[in-house]
Amino acid sequence: MLGAASAAAGAAGAIGAIAVAGFQTPLSVEEWAELPEAGADAAERRLGQWRRVDEGLVASGAEGNAIYDALGAQTNALRHHRIWAKPDGAEVACVATFGDDCVGHPGVVHGGVTSLLFDNTLGWANALSITKGGDPSSHDTVKAFGMTANLSVNYRRPLFVGQTVVISCALDRVEGRKRYLKGSMKDAKTGGVIADATALYVVPRTAAEKKAGVKSSWAK
């Protein structure tokens, strides 16, 4: 359990940063996506030849999307969020900075937000591992990439408002229609592990598999 003094200090620092950066009013998706953030910019420069892969989703408005709308443009929950990938789709990285509207304890990011960002980034990693880096939006995402069947997150240390992280995710192994992935969340400045996760995505049976009586992986 964090001490009250530590939590209060984290909250005070976050509020100051938000005020300086001008986050007091809701921003459009376009404005939010282009906000400068020193920690995030530095982290993204370290990604080298990786390319950003979520620009199409952001440009489309992403209305109603849990990441780009609910946590992003319309609130202070995420001050920065971008998805990057290696050219062949073998690894995906999310760079994110947390604002004041995503807390559980004062000044501390809610664990559910961490899980949501893991699920989203792992989902990108799963899709891009299938498309070999190609655009996932050109596919029927459920039929091609499946859905989350299991997500396990280990919280290693507290995550604070104003902190920038890099979430790195990649495919671990494939067993039939089951696709296992793993990821880690690290502080962008220190490299310290904040959390790590594993996930299972299951691709639905094809019509031929259903006709042949292949058992669904969703069945208990």
C-alpha cells in the first residue's frame, strides 16, 4: 500500500503537468494525437525504424473506441497514446502517458487501465503477426484475428499519473486456432518493469471446420 504522502505528491505533480500543458478542456482526436510530450517523444525516437500503425484509426475519428475516444480525446485519462510496430509485424510497442482521469488511488493509475492497454496492444501484436505487418483494417478482424480468451496481468510496481511507459508485445506461440502472446510494460525513462502480461486469442472456426464438427476452443 502506498503512503498518503507519496500518493499526494504524485497527484500534485500530475495536476501541475496537466495545467502547464493546457489539458483543462477536452481536445479533438486530431489535437490529442499531436500533443507534444517529452517523455513519449524520447521513447518513440528510440524505436528507430519502427513505424506507427494506428494513424488510420485515429484519423477516422475513432468515435466510441475505448482507447482513442473514452480514454483519449474526450478526457485526461491518456495524455499520449501511439502504437508502433516493426516492419514485419513481429513486435508491437505502445507508448503512453497517463493523465489525471485514470486513477484508482490518488495519483496512481487504475489497474484496469493497465489491463485495457495490455489487451489493446497485445491485440495489435496478434493481428500484425498474422498480416506480417500489413494493414489489419482490411480484414474481418474477428474472423481473421480472433478475440481475447484469456488475459493475465502481473503488477510489479505502481504506475503514476504523468508517467510514460512503453508496452512491448509479441507472439509467443501458435497452437491450432489458439494464439499465445506476451508483453511487458516498462517505464520509458528508467526501463524498470511496471507490469507484464500473457494473453490467449482464439480464432473462430471456419465454416468448413464447423461442418466437420471441429470442437470450438471456447468450449469448456
